[in-house]
Amino acid sequence: MPLEPILPPNLPTPPSGLAQRLARLADGARAGEQGAGTDLRQACGLLEAHFVGWLLREMRQTVPHDGLLPYGPTEETYDQLFDDALAKNIAHGGGLGLARVIEQQLLRRQPAPAAGPADPAARPPDLPSAESR
């Protein structure tokens, strides 16, 4: 019986289209397109900054807000802006190393085959055909 993956609660969704953009940039970098490698590195850095920002927000929720001064919407906005700026600086300065690992994995990934009609003659020889099952 397969195990279901356990995802952390409140995991934010990355910016829309980021997975497709990363795959497209990785394909371009492998093909030697000019500037694709730099763009891929920047996109991986943005993904790491997004993740680090989420970590900082989750950690900040563990800090009690009891104190001499009341905690309100102004402090909450400041904390969010501070966490976002801190996440970008952490990721830009090398961060957790996630951007580098993601970039390497994307560059090693084989490009996705073009979608088209299934050709039985194109089946790899080690896979059994439907008749032999």
C-alpha cells in the first residue's frame, strides 16, 4: 500500500507558472540559449526566497505577542515586509543552498518528450507489448 505524502500545513503555492518557467529555462540552458542559464539561476533564487519567506512567517507565528505594547495590523504589516526582505537577502547571499540544488536537478533532467500520438513502433524494446501480457 503506497504511503500518502505528508505536506506541511499552510504551505504556500509558488508564484503562478513558476514550474513551467523553470522547465522552459532549464531546456533553454541545456540547449545553449544565450542568457537562459542566468535566467534559470535567478528563477531558482526566487523560488528559494519564496520558501525562506514561508519559513520565516511560520517561525514568527511561534513568537508570543504578549508584551508591553499591543500587537496590531501595523506591526503585522511591518513583520511581513521585514520577512520578505530578509528572505530575499538570505536567498541572494547563498541562502540554504536550495537554488543551486534545484538548478542542478533541472539541468540534469531530460527534456519532456513532445506530446503526440502514441506510436507502437516507438515503444522501447524492454517493455512488453499488450499482446504478450
